[in-house]
Amino acid sequence: MKLTAWLLPPALLLFALAGCTEPTDDLPSPEGDDVPTTATVAAEMPEGELLAQIARRSLEGTQVEVNADTLLDVIGARISALPSGDSAQAWVERRLESYGVPRVWQETFPLLAWDRREAALEVIDPAGAVDGELNILSLGHVASYDIEAPLLDAGFGTAEEIDALGDEVEGKIVLADVGSPEGYGRGVHRSEKVTLATRAGAAGFIQLNTQEGPRIPVGVATLGDEETEIPAMAADRATGERLRAALSDHDEVTVRLMVDNWMERTEAANVFGEIPGQSDEIILVGAHLDSWDLSPGAVDNGSGTLATLDVARALTEYVAETGDTPYRTIRFAFWMGEELGLYGSREYVEDRIDEGLLDRYAAILNLDVVGSPVGLGAMGRPEAEPFVRHVRDALVTGGFDLDDEMGTGGGIYSDHQPFLMQGIPVLSVRSQQLPEAAGVGHTIDDTREVITEPGISESAAVSAALLWAAANTPELGLERWPEEEIGTHLEGLGVRDPLERAGEWRWP
């Protein structure tokens, strides 16, 4: 698509890209000696009108719907290290190249791959205590088991509830609802619940959905690079209600739990593209490309993948049309292995630490589960307010409806986590899903019908403006947290408990 001329303030007319050649198949990570160490021209915070133009033109040229035709309708579910995941990686690489992104490459990483086979649950004693079929699926990183054990209701399976049950947990198959009790203050990830039950001596774990209907939310049961120590399963609401009814009617209910899955240590690959900048600093925007196997993964995270692709398209077109070169490199990342435990982003960050390159990252933006944009933020970074305010005001003037308040909250369990835990600034574009998308993640209902493609296009447009501002503002007012301060900031975000239970807390 040919864009018309951009109206640019004179101060923002920068030098054209130089020395960017078409990448080859064996292109290494471009963080080497060829990366410039100083800017050829001075950076300047982009004026509001320019940011609004970038967002508006991104929206006018959106290809979210076109890309969804292939990503969701043709490729569908995208499983790391399986043929569907390989197809998704290859398609994203070709798409970035078709947009003219100056540098495109892949980086492989090792992971414990997993694929479901079969699972079944039946009541052994008392016979006939539960009528009808019990609907159950395996969680991820669960191997093969065939066990018999009594059931135990653990409510939501929080630390407090497991502690209150004490020795009763030993040798039982624990039942626990999705989520956390009202007023608990934070969500409790399934992997945390499985860890708590395992440490208390449980023989098995079954996550129960709280929504009506046949949905069974799945997901990885451990964020470590290993299989679970006990069988960890998931069931729909009706199954949970019948099991709990049987427990209320009988002193003890014993079940047989059978599961057979495939696991193998192998490789997957992250896909990257970038617009080279004039300095050695990097602004990164990423989304996880992989999904679970039950559906096309439209919300989680087809939406983020589609948004990131559209950002890459919009900013590449802008640079091609104007000859503008960003002060900082803008890197686009499509992570694999996220659903199995953040493998791709973890490996990427660890590699940059080993190579002494992590200080180059001025800020990152993670697009995971994207809808219509409602606001901007920076995790645990109130000092980002002047920068974020400038971008927000520009976008509102340009016709985008964004909250006045900057968000400073945040969590973990997505690909920003490895960066956050190294003190790298994490920006955010907050968005809102359609009502019908509530609870569909990791289920059979995570389909194209429940995403808002116009909303994803808007979020991509907002993200493009935010990234261009971050790539060109000389002083973002954001510094990498020193190692000795990271723990304090993470405590402020309320994530110490789950990190400790996952064995990832490294501070006093």
C-alpha cells in the first residue's frame, strides 16, 4: 500500500536509513559490532500532532482482518515445537519480510515440549455416587498417570486454604476452583495452586471451572522446566458440582484418574524484526505467538500477535515514506513457548544477560490479550507520567478515547515478566475485550467470533504512536532498577508470594 506524504515538523526530519540490507537466512542476532554506539543526530520528543498522525494512519491501513484470515482461520492453534507452531513461525517471518521490515530473523531455544493425548476420571467408591460422564482434560507439562485416591475439596486452593486443611491433603486428589476468593486481592495462577497441593502431599489436582457450560480452561501446571510431580487436570463446572455433591453425600469418594500425554525436550524459535535506530538502545514490543490446542487462540494470543504485526507494518511504512530513522532501534518480537512457561522470552533475556546486552533495553511493551484501547501505563513506574501523559494527550486530540489516569499496576505470567524481573521498564497499553470474550482463554471457545478486530486495530495504532515516542524521546525518565531495588518494586506490584512459590524470588 502506498501512503500519501506525511506532515512532519521540521525538527523531526531525521536522516534516512543507511546500510540496511535485505537479511539473509543465516542472519545472526543484530546485537553485534555493527550496531552504532552513538546517534548521528540528536533525538527529540515527537510532537503530539506527529504521534496522532502515526496512529491515525496506522488505523487507516490496518491489516488485522487480513492477517486474521491466515493466523486464525488457516493456521489455527499454534503449539510450540509441533508442526502448527512451526507453520506460525514461518508465516510471521514471511509477513514481516513482506512489510519490508529491514531486519527479520529467528532465534531457536530449547524447551520441554508437550502435547495432550487422553484423560479420564471415574468414581470408584461409592459406586454410582456420580451419574453421567465426567468431563476432564489434562493441564500442560503433565506426564502419564493412572492413580486411585480420595477426593478433597480445597475451595480455591489458595495457600491459606491448603494450610487450613493440614494433614488432610496427604494422599488426596485436591479439587480447587479457578481464580481466587472474593476480596483476596490478587488472582492465583493454576501453577501456584498445583505447587501448593504438591508440597502438602496431594496425590493429584483437579481445577474446576466456575463458569456455566462445557468450557474447561487448561494451561500449564508448572512454570518450571520440568513436568509436574502429580497429575494435574481441569474439569468443567458441571463435573465439579457433581463431585462436590458426592463429597457432601458420602464420607469419602475415591476416584480413578487416568492421563496419557507426550513430552520431549526439543526446540522452538522466536521470530524477530526490527527497524534499526541510530543508537545502541532498543525499544521492544512483543506478543506470544503460541496458543493452546483446543481452539485457534484468538483472544490469547492471536489478538496480541495481530496487533504487533500491525505495529510492525505501520512503523515500517512510516519510515519508508518519510526517511525518518528512530533514535532507538524498534524491535518486534513474537515469542514461542509462552504457554508452557515463558520459554522464549526467558531464554532471550538470559542470553542478553550472558552477552552483557540487557542495558540496551530502554523499555518494552508486551501485547498479551488485546481488545479496544482504554489507557496507557508503566508497571510500577509513576515517574513515567510526563512521558505517558504526552503520548496520551496527543492520541486523545487525535480522536482516540483513553483514560486520563496512567496505570502503574502490573502482574506476572506473561512475556514481560523476565524483563520486569531484571528491572527493565515495562510500558502498557490497557485494553478491553468484548463481553462475550470473558473466560474464553485456554478453552474451546477462544475463537475469532469473540475478538474485536477493529479494537485490535485501534490498540495497534495506539501502540505504534507509543513506541515511536519511546524510540525518539531522548530522556524517557525511566531507568533500569538496580538489582538491590528490584525486589522492593516487585513487592509493590504484589507479586512476591507467587514468585517465591515458583522458586524465582532472589531477594531477601
